[in-house]
Amino acid sequence: MVYDKFVPNKPDLRERIEPSWCDRPSIQVAPDLIGCTLVRQLPNGPLIRGKIVETESYAPDDPACHAYRGQSRRNASMFGPPGHSYVYLIYGLYHCLNVVTEPAGTGSAVLIRSLDLETIPPGLADLPHQKPHRIAAGPGKLCRALEIDRRLDGALYAPKSGLWLEPRREPIPPTMITQTTRIGITKAAEQPWRWYLQGNLAVSKG
């Protein structure tokens, strides 16, 4: 893949994923998001696109899920309607981006773990020793590259919010999607609720 630097442009609006598509259990949405495109329109103009290559599912009866102990100020967006974002901060340093699934009040979401970027975001192209395919290889790196923080928590995945999802451009054979256990958690770590695109260099390292 050839990586180019971004130049300011107008939003390139293609077919996008509607909220109703996300109104399903997170364990169904998570593998279906593999190969879809996450699009970020930055406030200063550049448009960033990346193929989703790794996801994790979190369900309401899941001890590792933020919704497990009920709704709070921090996780309120996770109980919102499907097709919205849930953004949280971990270790006081890194933001993580989720897609809310199932009907409002459920507390279910899919963590987008890694993106295979089409081009290098502004400000990151000239970093020393930066491998292009590793720029968004992990939830924290992804949010840093796309300038995603708590200000986007609860946002509808739609062009008006500057963050949206587009369907797969081409089919992905089921054999190319690997299902395995989640990483970076201590509770319910045995659940096989992580999916990634086999052989893609942007998949995070567990």
C-alpha cells in the first residue's frame, strides 16, 4: 500500500452504516465490523479513513464490560441507542473508541481495537521510526491518530459528528477472520470475543 500525506478536502460521503445495523448483540456486530471503514473528518479539514482490522465485543452480562455494574456518569453513552459512540479514558492517558450496540438501556458495545489506515494522518507522517501500518495498531494509538477523545463520547456515527462507518468494500471470506480471546483484561478473559483480520500488519499485539 502507498501512504500519502493528507491535504484538506471536502467530506467524501460514500455509503455509510446506519444505526439500525448496530441494533444487534455485540458478538454479532464485532466480527461484521472487520473490513468496514472508520472515517474521521477532522475539524481542520483532513479526512482520515481506515479499515477496521480488529474488534472486541462487550456484553451486559459480561464481567469485563463497563456496563456490568450498571449505568454511571462515565459509561452512560454505552446505555444509549445503537450506532452511537462510547469513548472512555484508560490509565488517564489513552482513549478507546466503541460502537454502541443493541437497544438503548442495554449496555453493550464493540471496541474498535485497530485500523489499517489508508494514508498517514497529519502530524504523524514525519515521526522518526514510525511504521505506517502501526500508527493505529491498538485502541489508544487509533484514537490518538484520529484525534478522538471524550468530546466525541455519545456522538452518532454520522458525517455531522465527524465520525462515521462505511460498509465493507468487498466481501471477506470467513476463513480470513480469526476469533480468539480478548486481550488486556483480567475478568472473563476466557471469552473468545476478539476478532481480527488474518495476516494484517495493523492488528495490535496482545
